[in-house]
Amino acid sequence: MDSDMLKVVIFVGTLMVAGIATYASMTVISVVKKRLEGEPRFPGSELDGIRARLEATEALESRVAELEERLDFAERLLAEHREPERLPAGRTVDSQN
């Protein structure tokens, strides 16, 4: 009985390996066929999505550059900050009337 069971296991294993090999070879043949026919790697909608993301990224880069310039300008203005003019000592605003 053990030898019969071993034969069944070998037979089923052989069928599984043959099925996997057939599926893998069909997949490889399909990919090679598409490449030889010149089919693009990305479908149109996926490529359009990538282009849209690239455009959005470029727009964000320009906005970041503009914000950097504005920040530099604000930092320069703050660095030039002067002390406000003060009244001479001993005088108050109410005593001027």
C-alpha cells in the first residue's frame, strides 16, 4: 500500500509541476510577444497619470521656489528692524497738553 501511495503522490506532484511550468512558459511567451510587437510598457491611462503627476510636481517645485524667495525677503525685513523712537525721559504723553 505504501508503494501505491508513493506512486499517487509522485503522479500528482508531476502534474502540478507540469501545470506550473506550462503556465509560466505561457506568461513568458505572452510578454515576449508583446515586446516584439512594440506594445508600450504602460497602458495609456497609466502613462497619462504619470504625466499628470509630473506636471503637478513641477508646479509644486515652482511654488516652493516662490515661497523661499518670500521667506528670504521677510527675513531681510526682520533683520532691518529698528527700535521705535522714544520720548525724552521724564515726559509723558498726557503732560504735553
